[in-house]
Amino acid sequence: MIFDHLGLITTEKKENEIWVEPTRVWVTDPSHHPYRIEWLRYEPDSPVTGPVRNQPHLAFRVDNIEQAAAGLNVLLAPFQVNESLRVGFFESKDKVVIEFMEYKNM
């Protein structure tokens, strides 16, 4: 497991946002932020609800989402973001929102 970024919710449009259709959210690329921050701006009709939409999250690169998430509460089942990235959101035992990121060519 490798730390990737901290995701923070915003209502303000950010420069160079990227559209993620399955969750109807605009995101920034955390690799372009000096502190690895990803900004998320949800559209009103986003299907995402609850802690994923309302709380910050910590994101980690993993080899296998299902193995990394064993025993955690599923908040948003794993889905394909693009050809090379699959993600899922989970809640740790201490109620922290965790995103696991599985890349095809990690």
C-alpha cells in the first residue's frame, strides 16, 4: 500500500479539473499539487452520497482492492475510472474514508 493523496471536497471550480462520469464529479490531479491534494467538486445529480461525498478521504495505491479492503465497510463499490485505473471507497474501523486505487500497470 502506497500513499497517493488526500481528497478534499469543494464547491469552487478548480483549474484543470478532470471529469469522472461514473460518479459525476470534477477532480484535480493530486500529482500537480505540492501536498498531494485532490479537489473533488460533485455535480448536484451525482449518485455519490454519504461519507464519500461529505468527508475528506485518504487514497492509497494497492495491487488488489479486494484484498486491501478485507474487513472494511464498503462505501462505494470498486468501479473503473478509465482504462488503467479502478477505485473503491471504504470506511476504516475508526470511520476514516479510504480510497484504494488499483492501476493495471503498477
